[in-house]
Amino acid sequence: MLATNAYDATAVGANRTITMADLVALGARTDAAGYVRFAQEIELLEQMEIEGKLKIDWRHPETSTGKRYTDMVRFTRLR
């Protein structure tokens, strides 16, 4: 939902960043289960990248858990 909404709200050629905090604002927890849920959102972005809809520009690994989950992703919408 977060990834799809972010994609839909981004103009072609524009950049958008989604963060773990965005998902927490939608009710996710900040524990391992929350990071797994965020990883599922990233998988949606990766599928959109394969489909040529966007380009993932970078990912940021968190440092609070020591497990280096991704907590931020920036993408550019291509179409």
C-alpha cells in the first residue's frame, strides 16, 4: 500500500522517498516485524522497477537494531 501510494503520488521524472517512519504512521511497529513489513513494500518497488515504472536510486540501512534492515528508499518515477 505505501509503495503503491507513493508511486501514484509521484509525477513522472520526480523523486520520492519512502521511510520506515511513513509505515509507522500507518500503524506498523518499529520492531523486526515492522521492518519485515517495510521489506514487503520495498519488494513492490523492486517489482515496479523490473516493469520499468521506476528506478530505485538508493536504499538506507538502519543502525538501531544492528541487523541493517532498510529503513529508507528513494526512487525516480519513469512512467
